[in-house]
Amino acid sequence: MNLRKSALLFFVFLLMLACSSEPSKPSTALPYSAAKENLTALDYDAALKNLDKTIKAAPDEPVGKEAAIVRVALLTAMAQGSSVMAEAYGKGVTQPSARGQTGPYTRMRSDYLGMARVYLMDAMEAVLKQRANLSDAPLPLQITFPNFSGTEPAAMDRIRNGMSVQDAERVRTELENSRNNMARLMAAMAGAGEDVHKGHAAFQQGAVDLDSRVYLMELSAAFYKLRAIFEAKALDDVRYLRTTIEVVQGNLDALDKLLAARPDKAMQARAKKLRADCDAALKKIK
């Protein structure tokens, strides 16, 4: 009996030792910290992966919610950056100097339009998940403001004029466009409007409490502008065009509820104008 009891106690001891020696689960702060470093290095693909890891690990925790905001901003900025590149190649292919590279220019335009579509769809899907849970409570965000450049990359002019650009420079140009667009979007979401320097100053103070109404308004405006990638002169995809406009309308419905609880005349007027634009755009494609 004593032997059995001793053996049982020894087994329990081993079990407790094994449990205590199990590796601890990685902190959700780790992938988010890595994502912030990725953003500074313009490694946006890695940033998206680390933001995804953070969100999946802690969807209801402050770090997960903050990562979700950053992810939406990044995806939207990447869609804008790709759209700008597509527009440049579309103009460049019509220039006399591009006669010898019509094929490559046309493919680059098509590729960038396709990339913009993917980024935009992912951003809108994320906002669909967010907007039902948005309230009057502020959205805390503490992140390094993008190193914004007041001028566009030099290669953009060469692309628009049909001149050759090396792949490395093209990729760098794409990343810089996305970075600049993210800076503009973050400044706008922080309530600075088009004043990027004011937005930069706000983030330099530390954590910024985003107004959920401003957050929805600025993203809706960005999504509506990006609808152009689905119009006849670009991808010519009526289904995606309608979807984009309807997502914006849904965002505006959510925004109206927030504005009913805490009115803002200027924002209400802006939202009303955007809704009218959406209605007019839908009528054109029905």
C-alpha cells in the first residue's frame, strides 16, 4: 500500500514538473512589436503577417484591436499606392517613348490594378467586421508615424513619360507611395484632415485616441475614391464597383448612428455629400 501511494505521489510530482516546464505562450505584443518594426522598414508584407498574428491571438484585447486598425490603414494605403502606380503606367504606355515596351507597361498596369483590388477588398472586409462594434469610445493607437515625403518618388515622372525604370527602383517607388498614403490616412484618422504635419505632431505626443466617427468617415472617403479601379477605364468590373459603393453606404449607416449620439455638423454634411455621391454612382451602373 505504501509503495502504491509513493508511486502515485511520484507520478503527480512528475506531472506537475512537466506542466511547469511547458514553454509559455508567446506574448501577443511580440508580433505587434515586430509589425511596427516592419512598417518602419517598409516591409509591408511582413507587417501584414505580424498584424494578422496579433489579431488572431488577441482579437478582443486592446493590442489586437489596435493591430486591426493599423492593418486596415495599411491595406488601404497599399491599395492607394498600387492604384497610383497603375495610373502612372496607364499614362506612360500612351507616350511615344514607350513604344518599345508597350507589353511590359500594359502588364504592369494590369498587375497593379489587380493588387489594388486585393488590398481594397481585404481592407473593406476588415471594416465590415469592425463597424458593428464601434461605439463612442475612443480608439487608442500608439504607433510611429510614417516617414512621410512631401513629394512623390522621382521615378513616377519617368513612368508617366514612358521611360524605363529598373525593378528595384519600381518596387521602392511603390513602397514609398504606400508609405506616403498611409501617412495621409493616419493624419486624417487622427482628425488632422489633410494636414500631414499636424497628424505627425499628434502621434509624436504618444498614444492618439482616434474618434470612431472620424475613423469611419476617412476610411469611407478613401474606399469611395478607390472605387475608380473598378470603373470602365480600369478593371471594368461592375460587381466589385457595386460592392465597394455598398460597403461605403453601410459604413455611412454606422456613422449616422454614431453621429446621432454625438452630432457634428461638419461631419454630418460631409457624410450626406458622400451618400449622395454613392447614390449617383449606383444609378450609373444599374
